[in-house]
Amino acid sequence: MTSLMLETMPVAINVALTNEKLIVDLEDGRSVAVPLAWYPRLLHGSTTERSNWQLLGDGYAIEWPELDEHIGIEALLAGRRSGESEKSLEHWRAARPA
């Protein structure tokens, strides 16, 4: 098991999404890009739903209220993908408006 030791708490200042990537700009000047497929709710969300994000706290996490998705910046930097089960994701998708 690996651990991530951070000297300072990473803080997000901006979020962008393409059809393939989630891109997060950090306060320290770094940008992190990960495949959108790591977060199935974002992948299956509409462009409008994906663009409705907000930073939580002082930028320690990102929330997409309409998609019920929350991503912590530390987890993003550690390379942690969504831990949602396939069954949970299918239940969520079935409950979405057509």
C-alpha cells in the first residue's frame, strides 16, 4: 500500500471538463487531468450537469450537485478513481430522467 504525504493541503481554484478529461487547476499553479471514465457519473452526465460544479470549503473538494458526485482534491492527486459499484451506478442511471 502506498501513502501520500502532502506538505500543504492542495486547493482547487478551477475545474474544466472535456468529453474525455476532468482538468483541475490548483492554487499552486499545477493542473491535474484525469480520464473522465474514472468518474462514471461525470461521464454519463450532460454537458449542463457537468458544468454545474462548485468548490467545497476552501477548494478541498469539488461537488456536482445534480450528479451527486464529490471528488476530493487529495484523492484526485493520489490517483483514486470513483469507488462506486457497478450496481450502485446502474441504480443511479435508472433513476435519472430520460
